Amino acid sequence: MRKLNNILVTGGAGFIGSNFIDYLFNKVSIKGKVVNVDKLTYAGNMENLEHINKKYGPSGENRYFFEKTDIVDYESLSKVFSKYDIDTVIHFAAESHVDRSIHGPKEFMETNIIGTFNLLEVVRKLWGDRKDVLFHHISTDEVYGSLDETGFFYENTPYDPRNPYSASKASADHIVNSYFHTYGLPITMSNCSNNYGPLQFPEKLIPIMINNMLEEKALPVYGDGLNIRDWLYVEDHCSGIWKIVNNGTIGETYNLGGENEWTNIDLLNHLCEIVAEKRDKEKDYYKKLITYVRDRAGHDRRYAINCDKIKSELNWKQSVTFDEGLDITVDWYLSNTSWIENIKTGEYKKWIEKNYN
Ligand code: NAD
Ligand code: DAU
């Protein structure tokens, strides 16, 4: 029986990680402790979890703890594990943006590969043969490569990563699997498609476009705009992870996706209309900002997930439609402009330096 008492979440200050920690406390009302291990890179934002820290942190219920730690630093990581009696690891921490990986792949290799390896080594030594523990690894559908107009990614689709980010994630996935086969470490893994929702860093497609509309800046579409992505609302990703962590079969991988494919240009046109309506502009107002720019190097053409396995084995399904999810997301960005402003002006950076260094 899995304990799930003391959960260590890596990358909990990022987009999905912070949504996940909120999900643990506010949606599934966990009873145990959560330790958030995050290096606070440009993508980590303590503001995302201020409300959690207030209620569940050391001056509240004392069940939420933050440790500013780099997973590439083995010694510091070991110290965190020896401070808390960790029985579950849910590993989100990563360099996550494809464009950045093209311009500077080194950090991707360090964090995504060596960081994952360090975590595995710490738990292998700490947990020994225990079977009441779990290492859940968060991965991406990008490891499967790129599809043409037809077909889907299945859990047994051969890996074919094509950019430094996806290659680093694929390497990490293989290492995680090797720890299951070689050492019997209890692991599960999930490979998910594109997430969207509140708290996503304004470098990814949906938030960058909303932000640029608000600033009346160009909306840069890579290539011909016909690349296809499958979009899943972030809370549905969180619920899928939680199902796997509770009931997933040890050693297994589960695909997660929205079954919701859009070309980038169709999605952008749709988003332009949603933002225009919410800001009392005429329907096509923001579309004039759409600008075709040079394509991303090695741009994967299409991602599409088959997620029948988690649906049938673990009774998971998406609960938020794309219309509902986009509505919530756009509303969130429109009413949290200071969140983006803090990121852009460096206020946030100063805040971290003052409080966490
Ligand atoms: P993000 O970039 O928003 O957040 C990453 C977090 O990891 C940040 O808080 C950052 O500070 C932290 N981090 C980075 N390097 C670290 C290090 N060396 N040590 C400790 N912490 C470090 O990423 P995200 O979009 O929330 O993605 C989270 C995970 O989900 C990643 O593993 C990513 O590959 C995977 N994923 C993301 C998506 C998506 O659409 N965003 C889809 C499928 C899978
Ligand atoms: O599929 C899962 C992956 O989804 C995750 O593993 C990654 O961490 C996450 O970043 C995301 O990768 P993508 O490269 O698909 O996401 P991004 O938002 O960067 O781009 C989505 C699509 O939009 C892609 O085809 C590139 C295009 N794009 C993106 C940006 C930022 C543009 O046309 N213009 C842009 O400005």
C-alpha cells in the first residue's frame, strides 16, 4: 500500500507544479505534508503559492514546506530528503521551453537529465527495497517525435525526440525506466500533451499571445501556422497525475491529453476573438496583429495523444472543455496583469532575493 504521507514535489513553483500543489490542498484535500523543491529559475514564481504558504506553511497548518534547492546539486538534495521523511516524489522540475533549448541546450541537459538522475540516486539509496514508496516522473508527448496528418502517440510508440528539450526529457524517461527494471524502484510515468491555464509563464503560446494582445504587440506565428498541438487544461493534467500516483501500476507509463487538436493559427484566431469580446472590441480587432515569422528550427508538425489507457485502467477523463478552459485562462490573465508585470519588471526577482537567498 502506498503511503503518500510526505510528498516531495520538484518544480512546484512553476506552472504545472504550482497548479498541482494547489490541487493537492484545495481539490483533493490531502492530509499529509508537501515539500516543494525548486531552484527558482526565471520560470519559478513564489507568488504562485503565497496563498498555500499562508494557510498550510510553517506559520499555518505546518504541512507545506519550501526548499530552494537545485536538483543538479546532489548534496543539497540529499539534505532535503534527510530532513523530511519523504515517501513519494512527484517530479516536475525541468527546463521546459523548446525555443530556449534551441538557443541554449546546456541547462536542459543538466536539469532534465542529471537532475533526474540525482533524484533517482537519492531515493534508491534512501528507500532500499521499500514498496510503500513511489517516484512519479512527469514527461511529455514530445519524446515520441512528430506525426503527419494521421495517427496518434501511444504508450508504446517508439521514442524519436527531435529538439534538445525533448531529447533531454527522453533521456530522463529512459533513466527512470532503467531504475525500475534494474533496481526495482517503484516508479510510474506520465507523458502529457500541451497544457494551458492560469500561471503559465508568458513565453508559451497561449499566455504570450494574450499578453501581446493586451500590449497591442505583434502576435508571432512560426512558419505557416499549421503545426498542430493537442491542448489539455492544467487541472485535468493534475487530476490524471493524482490518479496515477494513487492507483497506477508500478513500472507503467500513462499518456495524458486533451483529445483536442488545433492548428496554431486556428487557435490564435479563436483566442483573438475571445479576448476581443472580453475587452469590448470588434471581433477581428486583434487579428491584425498576427504576424508570420521564421519557423522554429526542427519544428514538430503535429502532436496527438491516445489516452485510452488511463481512461480505461484508472477511470480518468478530461473535465474541462476547451471553451471553458480558455474562458478561465483569459479571465485569469486579464485580471492578474500585475503577475506578468512583476515578472517583466524584475520586481519578482528582487522579491525572491529578499526572501529566499
Ligand atoms: P515551468 O518551466 O513552468 O516550471 C519548471 C519549474 O522547475 C520552475 O519552477 C523552475 O524554477 C523549476 N526548476 C528548473 N530547473 C530546476 C532545477 N535545476 N532544480 C530545481 N528546480 C528547477 O514548467 P512546466 O510547464 O510547469 O512543466 C513542468 C513539467 O511538466 C516539466 O517536466 C515539463 O517537461 C512537463 N510537461 C509540461 C507540459 C506543458 O505544456 N507545459 C506538457 C507536458 C509535460
Ligand atoms: O507537448 C508538450 C509540450 O508542450 C511540453 O513538453 C513543453 O514543455 C511545452 O512548452 C509545450 O511545447 P510546445 O513547443 O508545443 O509549446 P509552445 O507553447 O512553445 O508552442 C506551441 C506551438 O505554437 C508550437 O507549434 C510553436 C508555436 N508558437 C509558439 C510560440 C511561443 C508560435 O507559433 N509562436 C510563438 O510565439
